[in-house]
Amino acid sequence: MVGARPLVLVVLSLLTFLLAILLAGLPRPAQAQLADQSVTLRLDSSQIVLGDTLFLDIETVGLPEPADTAPLEAVAKLGRETRGTRIAVVGGKVVEIRLRRVEIQPLNAGTVIIGPLFAGEVASNSVVVNVLAEAPPAWAPGPDDLKLEMTVSRRDPRVQEEVVLDVVFSHRHPILADRLPVPVLDGFRAVPVWTERRTVDEAAGWRQIAWRWLIFPERSGAMTIPELKLSGEMISSRVERGLFSVTAPSISFNVLPSVFPEGKWWLPARDLTLAEDWSQDVRELNAGDEVTRVLTLSARGVTASQLPDVLMPESRALGITRIASERSQEVTPEGMTARASFTYRVRALSPVPVFPDTIRLSWWDTQSRQTRESIIPARRINIGAPDRNALLRQADERRGLAGRLAAWLRVTTAPGLLAASGLALLAAALLAGAPALLAPAWARHRHRRAMLHALRQARDLAQSGDAMALYTHLERHAAQDAGAALRPARAALGTMLFSPGGQTSLKDIERLLPERT
């Protein structure tokens, strides 16, 4: 028993050590919850005049109870209060954030420290406000507080050349202005890119309002955009605000005329391309085939209305018809991009080689400042003879009678055309005389069908034994021109019915009816 006591002590020591390790590894929910909880104070101004009020924002995160505002009464008079809540994710967890806005009026001039406030065991930060005993001297914004700039990408453009006009108003503090500036652009065609775009340059400390236009001078010579003026009030702080007036100087242009001869289409652009697209390989065209050719013109620095029509020159053995055209444009921060497409239906008329002419378009390159020419080169098209049998089979499969006749006439020869004309005349003559020939035959056919029907009814009445009904039926049909075959039966039946001592029976009358009329 004495030797077992040290062993028990060792086991107890080992268990105590393991329990300490386990307890050290367990999370501490109270401390973790405390780390997720916070109270934050914010003021809407750092400087006021004694007697003014300001707003104190109190934000609590993860706390069931609001912060205690009783300590505020020692340094300020409390006014109106508003409350609200919102949901946010803090530290990967969804928490409820409580917001309180309290209107306060500091009691004394000087530096007033507000906070910390407590919500349970959680303390807030402290904020400082400088309370002036009296209002400072009048403040006015200086040259470093605001500037208005108006710039252009070029002052000596060619007529109708794209120019980028930028207006930027930069200011360090909030402003109040009745009207923001808009330049007068008389003599220019203007396309807005953006209007009153507001950004913040944090590195330079500027708030900026920007405008951008793409302007196109509509005439050559001296032109001017008048100066811009902007006035209003700038607010530096609760106690510093002042009026301002700023001006951007005017911009003068020396617009150069077109370098093309009078009457030639003037196109100042950049990155112009001229392309074509055929609906099928024109090397496999046969006489009578139809294809479409799309001519596409795209350029930057021009509007869609500035792009000329791209014409497909007339060519021997080709029937050319323009069937569609489309124009579009897109405004980008770098400038205008325009596109126009023209669709032509081209029909191969004869199986001969054809050489469509070169398509040429002269334009002024605004980047290199020189005249350029874009072309679609001429090409040789060998139009083959049509496969007549294939065309006729295709016409027979896909078209009606008129279509098959048109396909046959398209590939037939002169003797064939003569034969077709003769057949057409013969068919017309037959159709013209058909009514005179067919009318009598049709009338006879109708009479024959009527009498056969009457004969069948007479036999049915004779077999039924109704002599009077049979006589009425025969009387009605025997009076007609085609009813001569019924008259003997009608006379015999009349003698049987109306003459004294008549011995004729209905079976005898039935035998008098003809087999066929």
C-alpha cells in the first residue's frame, strides 16, 4: 500500500495536466463576443460657433442595449434624437448595427471632448469639437480651392474634323451653385459624351465635375467658344463659407478648309476601312445565278451622316441592284465610331468573263494629316454556262407550273422559244372555243342524268303499288323534251286509271318503262 501511493500521485498529476491542456484549448465565448462588439462616435463637424448645434452619431455593433448618453449632459445640451438599425457582416458574421443620431449643443467654448460612452463593458472612442466663442472673420475660397478649365484636343482642325472639348470644374469643398456651366457652341455640331460626371481625386484632394463633347466645325475660318463663368457658394466647414466666381477663358480656332476639289466628298477621319463580302464564292457563278455583295465602310472620328454612299460600278454581263443600306454610330470616350453598309443584288447575265471595276474612296487622315485612298481591287469573274438539266430539275422540284415554265424559258434556245410560243397560241385558241364546243354536250349529259334518276323513281313507285303517285311522276317527266320514252307507260297507266273496264296492271306498266333512256 505504501508503494502504491506514489503511483496514485503520478496518475493524478498526469490527469490534472491533461485537463489544463483541454481547458486552455477551449474557446472563450465571452471574450470572442466582446471582440465582435463595438461602440463608435462620429461628429458631422469639427468646428462650430458657441450656440450652434451639431449631430453626434452613435453606432453600436453586437450589443443588446444602447450606449449610455448620460455623460453627454456634462458637456452639452441634448436635443432631438433619431434611431435606426441595419444588418451588416462583421468579421464573417451577420450582426445588427444600431444607429442613433443625437443633436447636441456644447455648453462652453474651447475644445470639447465627447466620450467615451459605455454600453455595458464596451467603451466607445472619443471625438473632439472646437467651439469658437464668436464667428471668425469672413472666409472666401482662394485659387487653391477651385478651378474651372476648358480644353480642346486641337485648335487648327479641318472643317468637319472631330475635336474633343472638355470642361472640368475642380473644387476642394462642397459648393452651392444655381447653374453649372454649359459652353456656347455656335457653328459647331456637338455630340455629348458625358454631362456632369462627378468624380473624386483623393490623391490631389479634388472633387471634380466634368463635361465632354465631340464637336465638328461646320465652316472654315476663325471660330470661337466664348468664356465660361461659374459662381456660387463654397462651404469649407460649419463656420467657414464664402462666395466664389471662377472663369475659364475663351478658346479660338483656326478652322482649315477641305483639301479636296470642290464637289468631291470630304471625309476627315481616322482608321478608315473599306471591305466587301459576297454571299458565295463568285468563282462558281453560272449564268442566271444571283448573289449578294455587301460593301462596308467604317471609320473613327466621323458621324454616320458623314460617310458617303459606296457604289458598286456597273459591269457588263452583270445585273446590279442596291437592295439595302444601313448606318450606325457609337459614341465612346475616345471619340465617334461610325459604320455604313450597302447591300447589292448581283445577277450573272451571260456566260462570259466579267471584270468588276475597282472601288475607290479618298479620305483625309486626321492622324497623319494627309490624303489617303482606300480601295476594293478589281477582280475577274468567269461566269460559266448554266447546267440546263440541273436547272430544270431544280425548277420542277421547287416551283409550280409558272416557275417551271420560267426556268425552262431561261435556258432554252430560239427554236425552243418559237415552239413554246406556238403551243401557247394553240392553248389560247382551244380555251377560246371550248365553251361553244362543250356547252351542248354538257347539256345532254345533264338531261341524261335527270331522266335516269326519274326512271329509277318510276320503277320504285310501280313496285310499291301506288298507281296515282306513279301517274303524277310520269306526267311531270314525260312532258319534257327528253321524256319521250316515258310517254307509252304514261298513256297505258292513264287508260288503266281513268277508262271504264281497264284491265292493265302495274306490272304491265312497269314492263312498258324503258331499260335506259
